[in-house]
Amino acid sequence: MKRLVLFLLLMISVLGRAASVYNVLDYGAKGDGKTLDHMAINKAIEAATNNGGGQVLLPPGVYLCGSIRMKSNVDLHLLRGAKILAAPAEMKAYDESEVFGAPEYQDGGHTYFHNSLIWAEGQSNISITGLGMIDGEGLTRHDTERGGNVQGGSIGTGDKAIAFK
């Protein structure tokens, strides 16, 4: 009888772990390097968050992305062969910069965070794990500033690979 109870507890534990993995392909991601996949990844993150957290899994493939919004208790896990590829600015795939409400720092890259490839603000217990890759190829390299005022450049485009605030 004790063995049966232990077996059932083990099965419940295994099934519980399986339920906490959110494969981005199940949320519409293609991983073909051509389709914008950040919306599907964000849906998987939201699903994990709505269930108390979990692992958002990216299987092998190239995930062309704009802003990925990390949330508390989420592990973004890139399997070997998975690559998050930053979308180029002309695709307009990044979130708008947040309101700063004070003079900007030396450039937009030091002032704004929401227009990053992967970002979080006010979240906890988040991680990015696995043997995959984050490729910032499409991120802008054009921050401009004059006299403490940002003059365009990165505003509205992705300028950082990862920004946790």
C-alpha cells in the first residue's frame, strides 16, 4: 500500500511538472526565421503567469522577435538549436518606450527599457536558461543625444538585447 501511495505521489509530481512547460509552438510560434514570433512567445509567457509560472520552452528553430515581455516566475528556456533573432527596426516589432518623466540619461539606451528585445520591469524570479542563442543582429546601433536630450535614434526601436529593471 505504501508503494502505491508513493507511486501515485510521484506520478502527480511528474504530471504537475509537465503541466508547467509551455511550448511556444503550441501558441503559434513558427521558428522559421521569417515569421515574427514574439507575440506567440508573449502568449506562452502570459499562460505560464496565469497558472503561477513555469517554463516557456523554445524548441530548435529561429524565432524572429520584437519585444518579449518577461513576467514573474517564468523561465524562458532555449533548447540547443533555438535562436531568438532580434527583428530589424523597419519591422516595427518593439514595444514603445516608457514615459521617463525626467531628463534622459546620456542616450536612449540608458534611459528606456521597454523597447528592448527581452525586458521586464518590477518582476521577480525570472530566468533565461538553456543552450540556445540570443542574437541581437536586428537591434539598432543609432542612439543619438544632444545636450541631455535624446534626438531619435533608438526611441521606438530595439536597442538592447535584455533589460531587467
